[in-house]
Amino acid sequence: MINVLVIDDSAVMRTFLSQVINAQPDMRLAGVVSDPLLAIERIRRTAPDVITLDVEMPRMNGLDFLRKLMAVRPLPVLMISSLTQEGADATFRALELGAVDFFPKPASLDELARVSQDIAEKIRAAAQARVVRASAGSQLLPAPAAPQRPRGRMAVGTIIGIGASTGGVEALRAILTELPAQMPPILMAQHMLPGFTETFARRLDAISALSVRQACDGDEAVEGTVYVAPGGRHLLLARESGRYLLRVTDDAAVNRHRPSVDALFMSMARTAGAQAIGLLMTGMGADGAEGLLAMRHAGAITLAQDEASSIVFGMPRQAIALGAAQEVIGLTQVAARLRALTQQSSPEN
């Protein structure tokens, strides 16, 4: 049974989240409080498995509370985010501080009902999460002077696809800060809703030697650039006149996700074959496992994140069980491995 503590100053959200939790056979409401100071004693008494936490609250805001909580008693925390630029920035700051995941604050009662099962799934994923105590080194800081980013076209060659879900935001940050500017195009499918991926790409761009941008339909995939799938849309790879092109579509969800890692990886298997590298990372469920297997069958190099470094091992576990991953690798080794693989495959080597 998953014990969930709700911390929110909105009576409507407290009521709604209580109803969502009470409707799940595997969850129990550990308590409902209106501000973080009241939550401290409740945490001591109820030992929750998961906390849902609003950002803007009286007496102590959610980020300050999260910072203190992760320093003394790390617990899986789901942030409730507003769909504004300020809300998106605060959300990513919360993930830097150790929050497991987030969901947007619904704008209406109708929307509340539509997203109830999605929220329940996020709570389940959070309950499985391996919580890491945040440190100063894990926070997004201005990057040192980066090498000049390459410009211009790149002939069809090596291309990298990365898929992630719960825990992926910080894992992707860790990888990109270690990669040089001279890398093949990188396509990313991170499970994320509309309104957040543009901010996500902008924050990654600020700390990486690579150029990071939200993908647009028709973009040419060029060297030194990372393309993030837009929230709520699929990112696919196509090939035309000797070039890799990106397709951004509104096709139906795959594995209940849009963007879907399987959709990206399947397109890379068809389009790039043995010239591709696929990496499946932390996340709940099985999205990406079949796609990574298709990439391996097409001759691509396929990697999966190991259990010890995954916040949630579900997606990599499924890929490994299928035999989709040629290598299982820890997060701290990923960047060096990608560098080595792309050097091996470059024309001059």
C-alpha cells in the first residue's frame, strides 16, 4: 500500500488529490495539509511513501521545503506545477533539488477528471523511485565557457536516440554536461507534457557545449545539436536527399505516451539502421523496449541504463529482458561511452 501525503494550500486541489488517492486500490491517504510547516509533524507521524507538493504556499514555499526535506529525510516528491513560464522554471528547479517528477495543476474540474489516472500512475512511479539526496553539484549552474558550436550540415551518418521518463530530466542533464560540441545529432524523447519541453531544452542549452532545442517538424538533424521532442507530440526520424530530417506528429499515443520512445526508436531503426545508437534510460513502464529491440535488429548499437543509477528501472529492465540492450551501463559512464562510440564510427577513424 502506497501512503501519500498531500501538501497544498488550495482546498480544491486537496479535495481532488484525496479523491484520486482514495480511489486507487493500492494507495492510502496518509494526510492532507495546507502548508509545509504543518507537514513536518505529519511526516514524522505517518512516514509517507510519496508526497505531492505545491510550489506556491504560505509561510514556506514548496522549493524551500523541498530543499530542507531532501537534506534531512529524502522522500519521493511529486511537484504540482502551474502552466506558466515561472511555474516551469520552478518545476525544473525542484527536479534539481531532488523531486522525482511533476504534473501540471489542472485548469478546470473537467481537466481534473481527465488527468486523474495519469496522476495515479505518477504516484506509483514515485513510490518505486530511488531517491537521491540532492547536493550542490547536482544543481544546474552556469556552464564554463563552452567550445564553439559547429554550424552547417552534416551528411547522413551516425545519429543518437535517447529515451527517458521518470528521473530522466536530471539524468539527461548529467549526460549533456559531459558531451563535447562535436557530436552527431541527438534526438531525445522524454515523457513530458506540453508547456515544459521548451523550458527544458532552454535550460539544457545553457549548460551544454551542444546546442539544445525543441524539435520542429522539417528540421534537418545536424551535428552538435540535441533535439527534444515537444511535449504532447511524437518525434520521428526521416531521410530525404541524403539528409536526416525530423518529423513532429500528432499521431495517436504509443504505450499511452506522446512523445513515445518506441515511436522515436522504431523510426530510427527504419531510417538509420546500423548508423544509429540507441540509449534507453530511467522510467516506469515499457516504452522504448520494443523500439530498442528493433534498433538492435537493424544493426544499431543499443544501450540501457543500469538499475543502480536509474531512479525507476522499469523501462531499462524491460529492454534488458527482451534482449534489446547490447550493453547495460551506469549513468556516470554514459557520456564517455557515447564519445567513444561516435569516435569509432566517424569517417576519419
